Amino acid sequence: MSVLAAPRAPGARPPVFSPEGIADRVRLIREPVHVVSGPDGRELGLATGAPPAGPVLGTLPPLYPEWLGGRTFCEAHGVRFPYVAGEMANGIATTGMVAAMARAEMIGFFGAGGLAHPEVERAVHSLARELGSRTNWGVNLIHSPAEPELEWRVAELLLRCGVPRISVSAFMELTPAVVLCSAYGLRRGEDGGVVRRTRLLAKLSRPEVAERFLSPAPPALLDLLVARGSLTREEAALAALVPVAEDITVEADSGGHTDNRPLSVLLPRIAALRDTVCRRFGYRRPVRLGAAGGLGTPDAVAAAFALGASYVVTGSVNQTAVEAGLSDEAKAILCDADVADVAMAPSADMFELGVKLQVLSRGTMFARRAGRLYAAYRDHGSLDEIPPALRTAIERDVLGAPFEEVWQRTCAFWEERDPAEIVRAEADPRHRMALVFRWYLGSSSRWAITGESARRADFQIWCGPAMGAFNRWAAGTFLAEPARRSVTQIALNLLEGAATLTRAHQLRTYGVPLPSEAFTYTPRELA
């Protein structure tokens, strides 16, 4: 049955007691299901549709994928499904992906992280033209501690162009840019409540960071923005009454920037913190929690909703979708991944801070080679201090060019993006070394996007264990074919499967003897 099919009202179906019959009835999630007893009064079985003539021990109403996270997220964002396709940096989450999700009544975020300002601007204008009055789409604002001016300019762009949703990620502290996005356009509604012009979804993995986003914006930052003329005094006053974000995405073991924490530990911890902070400030509206990281199968999605998530966010699995801005070569490598084929590697944007991100290790040498670069940076004060043998190995085996040649390429990049970085590097040899090594880190992700065959071994592909789990689940089905992996088919099947498994778990608590096949869902084409 289609996910979008209308409710059915069938007559009573005969009760079933065999393992095969029970498994089949479990999958009829859009019909009421009745737990019945057999003739001896001890055997339990299932009937669906209208109540059967015999004794009924319990009844479950129809269940729809749309209902998995409660209704608050869908009502707040005007969507049908509590599902978000997360922002994959460097435009891997393309405008096409965002538009497809919006048309499917879900939410998608364009991956603006790592892109130059003009590229983000083009994407925003393209989405605004294509999606018109729709509000279920957005763009990512990623924390850029090495480029605060770029972070600020992107924030201003998103607000100026009226982007309805902004996903803020990788923030360790609140910055003027993120507070501006939260407070800009706040006003009083007819009922006296605070109305948001722009909705923020804050992706985070640390309780101390969560508390900052759950609390009202700090007065010092609000005063600074008012002094700059970026906020009105009324907006700042209203910002002191509401949380910075009313949607908190709890990010567990994900691809890219991650703390590798298990969702089953992290989400309840932040849920308890959410409740404490909301009571402290007496908010009039609830703050919703979403789940991200490790969500590649219906089992994982069902577990996230069971933990209390109002919505789920997927990332790694969408990189193999036809809409993803990743080369066919990189997608093919991802399609071969298993759950253990990931590793941690230095990040380009926070290299000097020692921040790492999770990447694919199967079919690429990036993680190992990037680790060699960070070790050299950690152990030496400049490029000139690197011993000749190590220098030769790095130039030959990692960079593929002499340090000086890479420095020239680096200068060409920063001349366009931020010339101040070159000035700083000329005065600070260690920063110059960092920029040379970051050239490799930044280039490796672009090689994966463009499919630079000569640098295939250097592809940087952000990936969590969910990719391997997805591949195993999709094996032998239509989703095993990359040409048929659309972002919406991935989403609809994960949700349909999660609803089916949720129904199975409900019936198990009633004591129904469910066979193992009742806890499986095979992908199929859904409309």
C-alpha cells in the first residue's frame, strides 16, 4: 500500500495464529489490529479490520508514519512527515535534494558549509524561485571559528533573502551570527505570544551547548546586535523571552563533525535538560527534540522515535541519492561500505583546534593521510622544521606536490576568499603550515564531489556507520540500485519501515508471539 493511500475500512479478517499469518497482519499498519485468544484461551493471535466475533483482548488503532513523532513538529513546520534531510556540506545536499523534500512534504536543508558566499547566494535564490511560498525548506549555517566574517555574511544573506528555516551546526558557543538568525524579525502575535520570522533547528551533541540554545540569547550579544543596528530594541526584548532554538537536533554517531556518542544515552540526557531549562524560563511553547546520527535503517528510526524524538534527521545515507552532489565514483564507494568502514580524521575548517570528523575509510586513504598531516602540524613549528625524509614523504604520498607549489595554490584560494589569511600566514609560519595542510583537506572533499579519478585514493567522504547499515538493509531490493535511490524513496521507506516495526513492538508488549520476520521491513517503491 502506498504511504499516501487513504485509510481503509475493511470488514473483519479471520483471526490468524500461525507465525506467518501474524507477521503478515503486523504489516497492515493502517488497519485496526485486535489481539484475540484461540479456542483454548491460551493461544494469542491477531485479527485486523472490524472487530471479530470472538473475544478481543486488546485493540490498537491504525498507525501512520506521519504520527511517529507526535504531531507537534509537523504542525509547527507545516509538513506531513516528521523527517528532515540534513545539510551535507559543500553543496552535497543540493538544491535539487531540498526541493524534492519540500515537494514530498518533508524538510530539506541545503549544504552551505564550506562554500564561498557567492555559491550560497546562488543556491538561495534558486530555491526561493523554485519553491515560492513554501516554507518547509532551509539552508545550513555552520560555525566557522576561522572565518567569523563569512559566518556573519551568510547569516545576513539567509535573513535578507527570507530563508524560512536555518539549521545551525557545529557551534560550540553562541555567536553574533546565530543569535541574529534567532532574534531577527521577532514580533508579538495577536495572542500576545512571540512569533518567529525564521525557525532555527540547532544540531548539537553536548549538553552544555544544548543549554545555550535552550536558553534565551545572552543579553551581551543582544546588546551588541542592537548597537550594530542589526536588531531593533523590540526584537532584542522579545529574544530574552524565548529559547534561541525551539527545535534541538540531538546528533549522535554521525558522519562529518561528531562526538560519536550513542543516541540512546545522549537523547534522554538532553531531554531531561530540556525539561529543566523550559521549567526555569517558563516558556509558553514546547521545545522539540530531533534525532540525528546512526539513522540508516527502520530499526534505528523507530528507536529514535521511541526515545522521544519529535523528528529524525538523516545524512550519510542521502549521499548516495540521485539528487546528491557527489560523484558517481564516490557514490559507488559508499554503496560498498559496511558499518565498520569509517574512521575519524582531522577537519579542514577546525584543523588548528584539533577537531575531527567521521569519514569513510573503505576504498580511500584519506583518513590515514590526513592523520599524517595533523601529526606533522602537531609536532613541528613550521614547514621548514619538518625533517627532510618526512617532508619528502608528505609531498609525494599525500599532497602530490611540493610544499611551495601547494602554498601558491593556497594563496590563490585565499586571495578570493579572505586575503587576511595570507597576511596572517606570512607573519605566522605555523599558520602557513596549517593552511598548506588544509589545502589537502579541502581539496579532498572537492575531488570526491567532482570525481577526480587521479585522486580517488584521496577522496574525503563524510560518513557514519549508518551508511553500512543502510547498504545491508537495501541489499537485494530496488534501493540497492544507485539510480533508484531518490532522497524521497529513502525517506518514505525508512518511515514506513519504522511504523511497521513500531506496530510489532506494540503487539509484543501485549504478549503476542511475534516471529522474527515481523521485525523486518523490505524496501519497496512508495508513492
